[in-house]
Amino acid sequence: MAVLYFSNFPRWVSIQYARFNLEAPRQLSRIDTPEASIYAYKVTAENALGEQMQLSSFKGQKVFVSLWASWCVPCIAEFSSLELLSENMPELSLVLLNIEDRAVFDKFVKDSHYDLPFYLLKTPLPAAINARSIPATFILDEEGRVIFKQTGAVDWSSDAALFELKKILD
């Protein structure tokens, strides 16, 4: 009992259960009339080494932005599928923005086995990419306009999701 109580085993089980139950989206819809570019806002984040970057540095690229936290089981459950998404769609830049504090972020990244571009959010988000719940996903076009929004966990590596994402990006 002590092993169960004092270990991360119950959390690991929860994550595995959530990962097993991730669903592929039946249909993803592109936002036909996107709002103004979010690159007008100074959105700053830091990587695990503390190096700062501006979200606007991705101008000219299609960007998959995911808001997450280490306590969010569905967020963690998505990470394996995001690794596969990154392999299957290299033209899509991934930016995983953590909304916690530095110590929690550093511990998660240090203990993590995921090969993903994790960033710690340092500034407030503009309304266009702010969410009331996580995980929250936004796809930005080359000009920084939101062309897709999704809240909730998704199996991003499924054939259905890849097909739908390619339609959105075209």
C-alpha cells in the first residue's frame, strides 16, 4: 500500500487510461474568417534552458499551439500522439505552452521522457488563444491568425486526425 500511496503509480494509471480512451476527431473545422494576427501581441515563453522566444518568431510557419499543465491528465495523455504528429507532419511547428510556474515546469521536463518542444508561458495570452479549459489547441496560419481551435484531449496521431489536419492546413 505504501508503494501505491507514495509513488506516482496512481497518476501513471490515470494517464494510461486517458491515453487509451483518446478519440480521433470525426471532423475538424477550419475557421473560415480568422481574426487579426496574434503576432501583434508580445507573447513570450521560455524553453527548459530558460531561453526566451516570442511566439511571433514563428511567422511564416504553420504553428500548432497547445496549452497544458503537468497536473492535467488529459494533457499528458496527448503527448505521445503529439510526438507522432510531429513526425508525420514536420511542416507543422509544435509549441507546447505550459501555464504553471518555473519550478513545476522544470521538474516535469526533467522527469519527462517526451521529445516535444515544451515552453513555459511568461506573458498573458491574447483572447484569441486563451482558453477556459485545457488541453486547448490552436493552429495558426503563416501570419499568426487562428485558423483552428479545439478544447479537450484528442488522438492527434490517428489517421482521421492527420487527414483532418491536412485539410485545415491546405
